Amino acid sequence: MAIIAGVNIPDNQRLEIALTAIYGIGRSTSKKIVADSGMGDSTRVRDLSDEDLARVRSAVERTGPVSYTHLTL
């Protein structure tokens, strides 16, 4: 599983859907993140390289604050 914003996102889903597992990211925000990172609409998480994941992570950080309040330490 890939870890983005401290959340394990499912490998078998399309990136657009998998990003909604992150608290505070819905479908519209995930579509924006996918477009900003340059990924295709049908890209699956398992097909992403480390470089692709880095681009997605930076796109998530640029979209604005993602709530980390659901994480327990």
C-alpha cells in the first residue's frame, strides 16, 4: 500500500478513488489532485512509481490543509 498524508491508500483502486480514503479529500478534490500531478484518469495506485507517488504527495500538500486530527499517536 502507498502512504500519502499518513494514510495507507488501497493499491487495487484507481488513484482518483483511492485518494478519498484520506480524511478531508472528496471526489472533486481528488480529481483536482490527479490532474495537478499529471496522472491519467484510469491510473491505478499499484502502477505508480516512486516518482509518481512523490508528485501526488506534493499535489496533496499544495491543495490545502488535510486534517490530521483523525490520527492517533
